[in-house]
Amino acid sequence: MATKKKELAASGLKESATEIWLAGLGAFTIVGEEGSRLFQELVEKGREFQDEHEGGALTKLTERANTLKEGAKDVLSKVTTPLEDGLSATMQRLGMPTRTEIVRLTHRVEELTRIVQQAKKAKAELPARPTARPKPKPKAKAKAAAQPRVRTKAAAATTA
């Protein structure tokens, strides 16, 4: 009896799974067929809404937002300009360079670096100079060899 219940339950579960699968395929088919028609309906409704409300709330909101944006820019410039001027004056009193001075110095350093590199390149292209030193005169050696060495008592004691 227990096996019959299990078989009935298994066959019922299999039928339910098959029906769910088929329902999913049917929904997919309907969406495929009706989806493009529904999309076109939504586009038409959107056009109608836009035509009815054009020049209405959306345009007014956009204009108001632009007005507020311009007002905010004006207030910001009124606040930041005195702050920037005061900061600039303080930096000058402290001896700090301005942005234009830093840019000018940077360009000058780049120019000097370029000149040094060109000088190095020009020096490398020059022919090498002879680096040999003149040999000492043989007469000086001959005189030193011709003179007898004098031994002192201290030198003689250490060698003995």
C-alpha cells in the first residue's frame, strides 16, 4: 500500500512539473508575441502624456532648476572671491610663490635641463683627447742611480 502511494505521489509530482514547464513555455510565447504590441502601446501612451504636459510641469521644473543653479553660482562666486583674494595676499606676505611664478620656474628648469642635455650630447660627439702622460726623463733616473746610497747607523742596525 505504501508503494502505491509513493508511485501516485511521484506520478503527480511529475505531471505537476511538466505542467509548470509547459506554463512557462506558454508565458514565454505570449510575451514574445504580445511584447512588441505592448511596447508600442506604452510608447503611444508616453507620447500622449508628453503632448498633454509639454510646456507644463516638466518645463517649469527645468526652468526653475536652471534659475536655482545660476543663483548658486552667483552666491558661490561672491563668497569665494574674497576668500581667494585674502589667501593670495597672505601667501604673498609669507613669501610663497604664486602659481604663475611656479609655472614660470618650471618652464625655466625644463629649458635648462634641455640645454644641459644638449651640451652633454655635444661633448660626447667631440673626439677624445689623448690622456697619456709624458714619461719621466731617463736622465733623472740615471742621476739617482749614479749617486751612492748613504747608510745611516739606524738603517744599518735594523737591517742587521
